[in-house]
Amino acid sequence: MSTAILPNNPRFSAWAVGALVNKTSTNLASSVTSLLTSTLEAISQIFQVCIIDAPPQRSQICLTVIGAADFLIIPAEASVKGYGSLVRTLDLLSGLRDVGATNAEILGILPFRDRWFNTQAQESRAAVDGMCDEVGEKLVLPSIRESERYKQAINKRITL
């Protein structure tokens, strides 16, 4: 079983589906995806789960990871921008499924940079609610809150 974590980024877009349908791109994507899939199958006797964190960009690497994945966890920033990016990523995934380039199922949407000030910020709440509307509440995982304490700890290279 292979698994991929798909970074969510506004640079992902439906143009990738069009490029994938192009004969040259399709052949390249298919052969590279087949190579990754066969590699993952070869190590499946050793590892039950393989998590691939592909870079958040429109690239052959991302399309290959999506094509070889069984399941996807899609990070999405808890903001208007993040919600829009999630919608474009879901459109890309749908297009890739339509042309037979992937059978990956969404394991979950992971909201991050969820801002709270005693209560959840209005923009964050609206974005997470929109995510629930897009994929259903069951697929939206508990969010990762934005925290100044965590940022400070990372910058100072200390643990909390």
C-alpha cells in the first residue's frame, strides 16, 4: 500500500490535467508513475505505509506522486487562499481520475495555520467550514493551530 501527502498550493491547477492528456506528457507521466508504483510495490514487503511529501508546485514530481498514490492527505491553509487552493487541487485530482491517471482516494484534508484568539478566528472558521462543504465533515481532520509559541521555539531551536 502506498500513501502520499499532497501539499496544497495555489500553483496546482487544472492546466496540469491538460498537459497530462497531451500524448507526450501522458507517456512520460505514465512511465514515471509506473516506475514509482513498481518501486513502492517492491518495498511493500518491508513497509506497510510510505509517505511521500511532494513539493507544492506544478511539476512532474507532483503528478507522479498523485498517480502512484493509493491515498492522499491534502494540507490546506485555514484561510481564503487555502480554501481556494484546496478547490483547485480537488479539480486537478478529479481531472486526473477522469483520464485514468490516478485512483488515489482522499484520506483527509488537513487544515493548518488555523488562527485562534481565545476562539477560532472568523476567517479560519469560514475556511474550515468551506472545506467541510467541499469534501464532507468526515474527511476534514483536526486542524493544526497557528501558534507564536511554536514559531518562537522553532526559531530558537528549542522544544516546548
